[in-house]
Amino acid sequence: MATGVRYCKLCGTQLDKPSWILREMPASAQKFVEVSPNDDSEKTDLFIHQCDNCGLVQLANDPVTYFKEVIRATAFSKEMGIFRRDQFANFVERFSLNGESGIEIGCGRGEYLKLLSERGLKMTGLEYSDRSVAQCNAEGLRVYKGFIGDETLPLQDEKFASFYMFNYLEHLPFPIQNLRDISRLLSEDGVGLIEVPNFDMIVRERMFTEFCTDHILYFTEDTLRQMLSRSGFEVLSLDAIWGEYILSATVRIRPTFPTTDFSNAKKSLESSLNSFITSYDPESIAIWGAGHQALAVIAACKLQGKIKYVIDSAPFKQDKLTPGSFIPVRAPSVLSQIPPSALLIMAGAYSEEIARTIKSDYGDAFQVAILRGMEIEEYA
């Protein structure tokens, strides 16, 4: 049953009128009864929405009570076993995971844990079903009782090189939060394999029978990419497999903003600039370029008071002061009127052309240098 205002599980947009209502469907795909009830308590209407913003198709119904558990009627067929062994072998080889740790989120009775272990992974499983956990432990598998994101989860201090989630994400009412919780269990370069039913194929084949209370989310290739990206993962590949019935995504934790690299580059440039400036008369150093890059260099490297003037060919900038650092901006003609001892060109892709022109017009009257990337190169 759908109750209250509902919001998209992917982007948070309010869900208004259902796209379709599928009437009198089973209230559960797992609850088999011995005696037929005298009422309609085992039936429900499915309120199917497509978000107007991101396009995700989803149910507005409350999740089933057992959504944390993985329930598989059978393990897998012989053909599926062969397919999975090859798939896992390729995955392990691609990311050099042999001997590394991995965790399966929602591992059921350990069917895939065994195959992943065969491929050289040191596997751990997480499962909410007491019965499944007991069976896994009895078979010597390392499986913990719990649900991803639980505060009492006994894995908080572990870091895994890889994670696996098979046909489980579509059951979760808070998928982005759960995916972010998974990322906190991974090492810095952790990778993952996530699979869900392929709604692109379901739409193409008009398989309305795929709608059920157990599945809250219905992913196309596009909406699965969006979900994974919003959850902090970079999608390395996304393919329709197993007769296109399954979407299989290979992901890794999105690389973090390289603040250390930028800080080191800033320190290096400051050092280079100071060396350049002290090699010439500090009272007559000039910079060519009042674009955003040059202004950033002047401000970040604290060149105020070390530069006599800035040259720019844009008339609206001339005879004014640079933002923040307040260095006079002059027209190019200033080079003949007040020649500098050295000119540092910061004009991006135009720097080479400007340097050639200045050398042609002024020869060796003053030293010319170019800022290339984060390096200063004297122009011969």
C-alpha cells in the first residue's frame, strides 16, 4: 500500500500521480499460505511511478517486511555456474584481486561466495536472514548477520578491495544511502560488481509481470548509471548480460579531489616565481595577461608588490587595477614606454604567439618567459 507523500529514490523529486496502477497483485512474492484467507489482505495495488526529473521507475508502495533478506528459490543452473565462474575470473584478473579481500552484500546462502572464493578472493558475506547466515557458517563461509548501514555492523573497521551485489539493490528503499555505506567499507581504490534486472529489456518485451512488491526500483542503463554516480561511484562498464535480462555494472570509488597534488603544484610554482623574480630587477617585472589564470597566479602566489604592471590587450581592462591584488593594467604600448627587465607571459594557448611577436618587435631588450602549465620557461 502507498501511504503519504513519496519522493524519488534517486533524485528526491516529489512523486505525484502514478504512471500506472496494477490492481490486486500479490502483497508478497514470498508469502505462500496453506489456507486461503477470507479477505483481500494478501492482495495490493502496485503504484508505479516514473520520476519526471531523473526518469527512474519505482513503486510508491511500502517495502515488504523482509526486504533486507536475500531469498533465492534455487542456487543457479549449470549454465549459470559456468557463466559466473568465467565472469568472476575475468573480474579478478582485470583488477588484480587474487588474494585480496571481498564482500558480498546480501549473500543469501553463500552461493556466489563459494564461486568468488574459488577465484582466489578472501570473501566475507553480509546477510540479514538468520537461517541463511547459520547455513553459511555451517559450511565454513565467513558470513555475518546484518544489513549494510547498521550501526552495530561488525565490519566497520575492515576495508575490502572489492564488493559484490547481485539482484539486491532493486529491493532497497534507501539505495543511495546503502551504496554510500558500502563505499565506507572499501579500500581507497575499491571496485565493485553490481547487478539488477534490466528494465530496458522489460519495457521492450512489455513484461508487466516483472512488477512486484519485492522490487521497489526498476533500473534502465541510464538510471542505474545515475544511481551509482550519485552514490559516489565511477561506472567503469555497464552491460546487459544473460540474455539481456541483467544489467551488470563494474564500478570503483570515485577518485577524490587531489588537494595534495594541487597544494604541491602551488608551492612549486611559488618557488619558481620567486626564483624568476629575484633574478631580475624586482621593481620592473611585468606580466602579460589579465585573464583568470594569470589573476589566480598573482593572487595565490602573492605577487602583489613584486610586479610593476600587468599587460592586457583588452581595452576595458586597461588603466584599471587587477582584482584583489591591485596591480596596474596597461596597454601593450607600455613595453616601449616603460620597458621591464623581464616579461612573464601568462596567456594560455596564445602565449607562444605573443612571445614571437614581442621578440620580433623588441628583440633582446628584456627577457621573455612563458608560464607553461605550472612551469616557467625562458623564451629564447
